Amino acid sequence: GAGVSQSPSNKVTEKGKDVELRCDPISGHTALYWYRQSLGQGLEFLIYFQGNSAPDKSGLPSDRFSAERTGGSVSTLTIQRTQQEDSAVYLCASSLSQGSKNIQYFGAGTRLSVL
Amino acid sequence: GEDVEQSLFLSVREGDSSVINCTYTDSSSTYLYWYKQEPGAGLQLLTYIFSNMDMKQDQRLTVLLNKKDKHLSLRIADTQTGDSAIYFCAEFGGGFKTIFGAGTRLFVKA
């Protein structure tokens, strides 16, 4: 089927505004991850969902960041009161299960620019 | 904590071999991966190696693992301009978290 889909592909916003980023994982994948990729940096883990378990939010940088996953499928990452340092590419990935090889399949990302 | 390190840039001529190196710290890593990221795209799994293996070959790609030194390398034979991308090393030790390096940007000169 289709791969991981993220929308929008680009988002330009003004400082202080809220933004929502969407991720549609591969059908049947129980695990979903959000990462942040800043210019020239590696992947910064943000949050992890596995099935119906409570998400691991240990990577969220501040309480302005939150995420939810509805019905074990689509996920939304929300950033409130955006700051310029939030500008980055936000990548979503899904995998079949948390065990075994944990091969992650990535979306193309949402490039967020905060002016 | 766990960490994965790799050099940031590598430049090679078309037709030469490229070797991208990576070191990791988690001795309990079970799988080690190489992901490739082309401009404007997400990461795509290139190859992986299980921790009880020393080497894995897949067409132009050769992965070498030195578990004692916690060193992983990716060799691309006959490098082409289409190989220009960012290559991420990553480790997985079970649980859920895969740790990614910062990525090595490979430039291939024609």
C-alpha cells in the first residue's frame, strides 16, 4: 500500500501562532514516531506511540509540543505559540512492531518555518 | 547514554569507492542500520546488519561491523552521482528507541 504520508509538506507561520502537523502511517503499522531534524543536525526523537499503550513523550522539548494518535492510526503533532527555534523538518515514521528489527518507514516530512 | 557518531561530510569522485564510518556506544545493540536521505525526502532504509555478523554485502554496498570497537562502516563501490545524499547510521538495542547519528553528507563529483 501507500507509504507514510505527511501534510502539509511545507508550513510557514508567524511567531506565536499554533500549528498542526499530520501523519498517516502505513496501514497495519502499530508503532509511530515523530522526529525533528534541524539544519545540519541528526534526528531528534520527539514522541513514540505503540498500539493502545500510553505514548512515550520523553523527547518533547517543551510543554508547547503535544501529539495525539486517533484510532491507532493518524497522528497529529501540535506546536503551540511557535518560536523561531521550532523551525525544522518534522519527520514521522511508522514500523510494524516495536520488537524484531524495528525497521522504520519515514514520510517526506513537514518543513516548518517560523518567521 | 546511547550515542551514535559519524563524520558530517565526505566527497568522492564518480567511480571511486566511498566509505562512511560510524561509531556507537550501546554494546547491547542488536541491529545496526544505514538509512539514506535524498533532498526533500524522508529517510529510507538502505541496509542493516545483525550484531552477530561481521559483514554484509548487497550489490554495491558492503557493511562492516567491528563489535569490539563498536565501529560500523558502509562502503559504496563505483559511486555514482545518484548516490549523493545524506547517510544516517542508527542502532537499535531492543525496546523501541532507535538512535540515529547526525548523518554524513556524501558529495559525488562527476
